[in-house]
Amino acid sequence: MKRARAWSVVSRALVGAGVLAALAALVAYLALTWDLPDVRSLAERKPAPSNLIVDRQGRLLYEVINPQVGKHVPVRLSQVPLALRQATVATEDARFGQHHGVDFVAVARALWSNLRAGEIVSGGSTITQQVARNLL
């Protein structure tokens, strides 16, 4: 009889802990996402190209570069050589095709490297996270 009562107490405690964990996860999710912009507005946030000042013959006289963004010349993806695209993905996010925006392996590796060094020496952000950071 005592064992049944002990399991009953343990099971109630586990259910209570599970409910609290789910509630904490919901509160954390809402706290992190409540002020995020609508995804449809992201296209409006892309940086404008640099302004070019040219003479009557179309020769470049001056280029006005946004100091917060830097020189920005939009190009079509098809204009970027395949090798450059592949090199960028390999350098910035080697596991790009193996995660859905957050690479927990890279985050754990960066955390371990930074803890061992006692300072920030590595990051674990993905290309998706870098785009979000730059647009938001």
C-alpha cells in the first residue's frame, strides 16, 4: 500500500513538473516572439543600393555609400558564380542543408570554444540567422 501511495506522489510531482515546464516554455516563446515583425515586411527592410552621381556622359563622379550598410550593389543570384556561392555557404554555414535555421551542433561547439578560451572566439550563427540579424 505504501508503494502505491509513493508512486502516486511521484507521478503527481512529475505531471506537475511537466505542466510547469510546458508553461515556462510557452512564456519564454511568447516573450521572445511577441514583438517580431511580420515576415511580409522583411522585403521593405532590405538595404537600398548605393547612390551613384554621374555626369552627362554617364561617367561616375561620386558614389554615396550608406555608412551603416556599406557599399551595396544588388546583383541577381545567377550573376554570382556557382563556386563563389558554394564557397560562401561552406565558409559561413557548412551544415546549411542539415538544419532548419538553427544549428545546435555549431552553437554547442561555439559555446565550448568560448568557455575554454574565456572570451568569444567563435560563433555558431547560421546564414539564416545572419540574414535575420541584418534585416531586423
